[in-house]
Amino acid sequence: MDELSEKYQKMQNKYGDKGLDAITFGGCVEQPDICLVFMNPTARNIAASKDWHGLKAPWIGTKNIWSFFYQIGMIDANLAQIIKNKKGKEWTEDFAEEVYEQVKKNKFYITNLAKCSQVDARSLKDEVYEKYVNLFWQEMKIVKPKIIILFGNQISSVVLEEKITVSTVRKQLFQKKGFTCYAVYYPVGNGTFNMDKAIEDVNYIKKTIVK
């Protein structure tokens, strides 16, 4: 994982903002029940700052996504409320560790397909995401998640190497590289209005996991 992180940081200088660090992964890195795969990080994640020396994990210092994470059982109600009341800049490196301990305990792993942090929520072209696919599968072979959940049409299409429209494949299982995958609505940003569908689908998928 350390070697992967080094490779991702080198790719940051090519595909991301040179003033930011790559955001890699966080949570349970040894056979999690579920791996959640998002698009790419932005500067809203305060861990992308070069002054941040703690976890370089997804969604640190953000807010809305953690409500989603609470509703799929990744964090408890108390922690969800603390995050809701906390401004992004109030996150500390120790608090990020506390949050991700719960993520780990609940057997979730969070990653982005592209680890290159951008200054804003700009859309990346498929060609950029495709540069990360081989390393992504290396990451999956190390982590060995039981189920991979891909968020949104673009990420699902790039990873599964076929045109995916999430609305037409809800709760449909895909096999790729020996892994069980699902495509789910993107739950935040422009996809916020689909968060309820994403919650429904993830909670359905969780029930299929053989313990």
C-alpha cells in the first residue's frame, strides 16, 4: 500500500494540482466487506493540503457525504452528529484518525478511482480515470474486498469497461477481475437528489454479503 501511495503521489503532479497532495484510501485495508469507489478528490478535502500530515484519506473535512455514510452503517449516530456540527477546518489529524477507526471497525474501505486532487469539482475526462485503472486493480488485489461499489455512470463504465447507466442496472451484480461489483447512484454533489436511492441500494447489497 505504501508503494501504491508513492505512485499515486507521482501521478498527482501529472494529473492533479501541483500545490496539493494525492488523496488515496482509508478504512479497513484487510478484506473489508465493502469497498466504496468514488471519482476524484478536491481541495475541499483538507487532507489534500501539503500542511496536513495525517491520513490522506477521502472526504476528510467534508460534511454531506458523512450523512450518507451514517445511513449505510459506516459510522454511528454520535459521530455523524459531531461531523455535522463541525466546520471543515475544525477537523484535526487526530479526529480524522478517530473517524476512520469507525470506518475500519465497520469493515468499510473508501477509495477514489483517480487519486489526483483538483482545486475544484471539475469533471475529469475518461482518459484520466483510465490511467488509474491498472493501479486500482492492484489496490483491490491487496485489499481483497468482498464487494466493490462503484458510484456513478462514469466510474462504473471505466472500471467495468462497458457503458453503464446506473438507473438501469440497480442491484445488478457484475463480475470483474474476480471481484463482485455493483454500480450505484453517486450520492453527493449533483447526485444529492439520488442519495435515497444510493442508500437503498447499498443497504440491499450489504444483505447479500456472506459472513
